[in-house]
Amino acid sequence: MNQYPEQIKILIEKFSRWPGLGPKSAERTVFYLLKQNKQSLDEIINNITKLKNDIKICDQCFNISTNNPCPICQDQKRDNSTICVVAEPQDVLVFEKTDEYRGVYHVLGGLIMPAQNITPDQLKIKELLERIKDNQTKEIILATNPDLEGETTAMYITELLKNNPVKITRLAKGLPIGSTIEYADEITLSSALKGRQQVK
Ligand SMILES: [Zn+2]
């Protein structure tokens, strides 16, 4: 046998496209699955199916939830006049853990990355502009990472809104340059939120 059977080859090829998995770790993953018994494999498959069937994307803020609209958008006690703009749904969870923020969110679904062909029209930027059209929004917090893509995206949105009366702020103190919000601890993020600076 000078190569793996097709069933294995296909899975290695699929897994190697996953974030953080190269061909070698994809191969290890497939052989790990091969060692599992039928019951635990079925469990994994069922949970993956549930992921697609049960998890919905909120059509107001584009966060993930089992409900649409999500519980944050449905919560009457949240301040709808402040929108915290984040790149990914994982970032919402980190902000929620700070227990500091009472506004709502807007999940862009990524950041502008020309090198990877991720252009503004692929992100939920149009939807953000649409959302603030009713003039209920007083502040937009651009909570993207303080790295190249995060800054580019924040600058792009600020430029789009330059003639809009909405106040725009950017997370400040606490977040080291090049760091990611996903891995920031609650205290750091909480201080970054409090120390946010007006950019427009
Ligand atoms: Zn929502």
C-alpha cells in the first residue's frame, strides 16, 4: 500500500483545510477518529449535525444563538443606543463575561483582509449601516483587535460614518498591540472598555 484508502484520503484533505490543522495534524485527527468506537463516532456526528440544525444566526446582531433574535437583542434591559461592533461571535462572549457592558452587539463575521480576499462587502458592514439608520444609536464601539486587520476594519467603518452624527469609540487602554480580544482576560477587557476613546 503506497497510499491511504480513498475514505481516509478524503477526510485528511477536508480536515487539513480547518483552521489550525495542517496536513500532518489532519492525518493524526483522522487516525484518532478511526480508533474510536462506533458509538462515540455517532455522538460526534450527531453533535455536528445539531450544530448546523440548532444554532441560528441572529438577524439583528449576527451573533450565534439557539434563538433568533438572540437573548441579548431580546433583552429589554439592554441599552439599544450603544452597539459594540466585534469581528466574531466568540468576542461577544468575552465581553459578556466582563459583566460591564449593557449595550448590544453587531458581529461583522470577520475583518477586512485583502490578502485573503476578505473584502468589506463580505462582512456585515452594510447591515450595520442599515441598523443605525433609525438614528436610535448614540454610540458605536469599534471593538476589533488592535492589529492590522482590526485597525483597517475600524478605520473603514469610521470613514463610512464620517457624516453620520453617531459617536464612534475604540477600545483603548489595556489591550496590548497585536493581541486578540478572544484571549483577553476579563479585567484587561473591562479596563479597555472603560478607557475607550472617541475616534469620531
Ligand atoms: Zn442578536
